[in-house]
Amino acid sequence: MTYKIKQLEKISLNKPVMIEGLPGIGNVGKIAVDFIIDAVKAKKFIEIYSYNFPHAVFVNEKNMVELPIIELYYKKLKENDLIILAGDIQPIDEASCYEFCDKVLDIFQELKGSEIITIGGIGLQQIPKEPKVYCTANNKKIIEKYKSKSLSNNIYGVVGPIIGVSGLLVGLAQLRNIPAIAILAETFGHPTYLGIRGARGVLKVLNEKLDIRIDLSKLDEEITEIEKEIKTKTKEFSQLQGKKEKKSETNYIG
């Protein structure tokens, strides 16, 4: 058993658009899709388990263990329906990632999907005040479709290889003639940083182009709270460093 697909509900969708967001730089993709799932009240219909996922379990809020899984949600809209790919992990190596993406594309084609959007982050050395949002794709038509003032296609030299599901899903979709676009937001490249502001930038683009009408005010509140915490911790760290330097200086003079 490489992958175990648990189907919770059989569904029929109208030319669905798939949105993928798994853990990565700044967790931009994960934050964005988790917010979409909550905002539109999407319903889970598939769970994917695999021996190619990390060899660990999570402890949930009920103090019980859970195997790592990746989930598919759906939401029926007036025009294109949505399929949302979410989870807390990614496949552990290159071969596993290829195999996983192929499995996802099989499911997508069975549901007669129309296009794919992947979400990720571009790691910077400093926290961006106003993160820029970029895109790249496997054909020019989908870039034209999502083109806006909020989204730049001038990405060459800005980002290197797009590693993981967010990149590979777009590349493998091309082999099947499935239009796919990767939307990437600037974020701080530190492993513990949450790129909520970058995720907001991506959601703004999706709101404009997919008409999903997500209220971003809740996300704005979270951004404000997190930035307050960062400022407080930065101030405390600076004070601590100052004390250490002062103590070191005193010892040197003595």
C-alpha cells in the first residue's frame, strides 16, 4: 500500500477549480487554504494516507494520536465549484512527491476539473511590510486570466526552483494538458514565521478572480495580533542583548 484513499462522500461537481496549499515557506499556502475552508464552509470528501508521509503521529486537542493525512474538500459555487487540497504535511522525498501529485491529478481528472491553483511562499531575509504576490504557470492563457494589479508575472530571478507539491503539481499538470498556476507571496524565510500577510495577498487575488467573496477582516485582526507579538518579542530580545553587551563590557573593563 503506497496510498490509501478514503472517500467519505461521492460527489459530482461543475468544472471544479482545485486550490492547493500545504506546509511550506511561511506556511503561506496552508494558511490561505485553511482560511478558505473555514470561510466557505467547505466539506471534506477524501482523506489520503500514505507510507510516503512522515513517520510520525500528531497529538490532537483530545490528547489522542492522529496519523498524518492530506485532505480534499469541496464547495459548490454559482460558477466553477471548488476542490481544496489541505493538510499538515507533504510527502517525504522526491519520488513520493511525484507519485502523490500523480494521484491527486487522477482524482482531479475523475471529477472533470478545469484548472489548478497552487499557493506557496517566497522566503525573504526580512519581514516584508507589503508582501508582493507573483505567479508562474504551465501556459500563458491562465496567466492572462489571473493577471491583475495585485499579481505580477515578472517572477524570473525572484524565485528559484519551486519545491514540493506547489511546484510539481503545476509541472505534472502540463503533461496532462491541465491549466495550472502557482501563486507565490513574499514572506519571511524563518522556519517559525507565519506568513499571514502574504496569505492575505493571495486570498485577495482569489477573491477578485474566483468570486468566492471571503471576508478578510478576521485575517486582518490576526495579522495585527501577530505583529504586536513580534514587536514585543523583538523589543524584549533587544533589551536582553543590550544587557548581555553591557555585562560583557563591564567584565572587560574590570
